[in-house]
Amino acid sequence: MKLAVLSTPRRMESLAFWKNPILVKEIRTRMRGNRAFVLLTAHLLILGLAMLLVFLVFRSSFGSGANLEARGSFGKAVFGLLVWMELVMISFTAPALTSGAISLERERQTFDLLKVTLLKARSLALGKYLSGLVFIFLLLVTSLPLFSLAFILGGVVLEEIVIAVLILATSAITFCAIGLFFSSLFARSLVSTVLSYAFAIFSNFGIPLLMLFGITLFGVLINSRPGSPMDVPTVWTLVLVYFGWLVISLTPLATIVATEVALLDGQGAWVAHLPLGSNTEVFFISPWVVYVSFYLLLSLALIWMSIKLVARAER
């Protein structure tokens, strides 16, 4: 009996993340009752109604025959609408699931109870984080059959769907990590929630505004010089082009659009190019590669800092 008691901490440390008691408890709590069922049903109904509206718009273009071009346009419209709606869902749902993960425990005065258990700070933080991420992935996975409709219609190829799902999954991972970080940093859930949504809004709308401001500023500098824009020294043109490409690659919707344009232009999925003149082309890493790589690294850094913040609170 004594040996069993002494070996308990070692067994707790060796638990795999899928056996994390915080993760199991949070998932069971979230999935019990009608709330999860209603949310999933409402999510799919909204997507279905949106597809129905698109079908009504394109119905007149189908005609009585097999109009492949119209069906392809319908598939593209369905695909674009689904991706946009999924991105909006992730941007406004993911922060809500993790922005109160740690701060709510403090407000309810249950954080001290968690500290006296055998759980490590890593298990606590990852359990809270993964419980929110699993639910977001559940919403995303349930919508995949709707994406297959665009593939069946011939409007998009499998490569486009895979890239879009990767971008959406990366956005979910990042927004959940942001919520966990602010929840670990601040004791008030209101503050962490506001900052989490501020980051989501900034990444979707603030970065494009900065890009517009930067391009406008560079455009004024270029137009203030004599001659055409192509007469400007190459370094200024390259700075403008690479700056715009970097900002595009850090914005989820702009990344999806830019990658789609490159694929429609016949460019590869990994490398894109942009003509700057009659004999000049600039090559870039595809926006989705930069977006996925940057935000996955950012998410890992935020999760690591969240674990450190929770561990610091334990001392």
C-alpha cells in the first residue's frame, strides 16, 4: 500500500496528454447537455443555408444541360463562402473557449485546489488548451463534407481544400493559444477575453490596414520621383513588394486569397512569382507556407509562456 502511494506521483507524471484529467473533465463537461449539440447543429444549419443561397443565385446559370463552367463557378463560390464562414467562426469561437481557462479558475477561487493536486503546470495548461482546441476541430471536421461538394462539382481541386483546411486549423491553434496566454497572464477574465478578441480582429483586419497604409506610403514615395514607378531603384520596388507579400502571408483571409490566385494562375503550391516588368520576376514562398510556419511557431511560444506563467503562480 505504501509503495502504491509513493508511486502515484510518478504515474501521474507519466500520463499521456490524452489521459490528462483536466482534458477529460473539460471535454466531458462541454459535451454533456444540449449546448454542444445545439452549437454543432446551428453551425451546420448556417453553413447549409449559406450554400442554399449560393445555389439559388447560380440556379439560373445551370440551365437544362450540363453546363460545366457554371457548375465550376458554383463550386468555387461554395468553397470560398465556406472558407470565409469557417474563418469567422474560428476567429470568434476559439478565443472564447480558452480566454477564461486559467483566469476563471482564479475568479472562482478553485485555482488553489488545482495547485494542491498532483498535476503539473504543464498538464493543467495543456488540458485547458486542448479541451478548447478539440471542440474547434470538431466544428471544423463536421463541415468537411460540405467542402467535398465543391470538389465533386469540379470547382476546386483537392490541393486547394487541403491548403484551406491547414490555414483554418492553424488559425484555430493560434487563437486558442492566444486565449490561453492572456488567461494565464491576467487574473481577470474580462481583460483576457478582450485582448484575445483584439488579437483576432487585428490579425484579420488590422494587418490589412497596415498593409494598405504601407503600400500607400511607398506609393507616395515612388510617385514623388521623376519617371514611371519602374524607373525607381530596384531596392525600393523590392522592399515594397516583399513588405506587401509578408503582410499578406500573416493575414488568414489574404493568405487564402493570394494562394488561390497563385494556384489559378498555374503557379505551384510551394513557390509563387510576380512579374515586375517585361523581363523581371520576383519569386516568393507561397503565402500559406509562411502563414502556417509562423503561426505554429508563435503558438508553441505562447503555450510555453503560458505553462511558465501557471508554474510561476504555483510558487
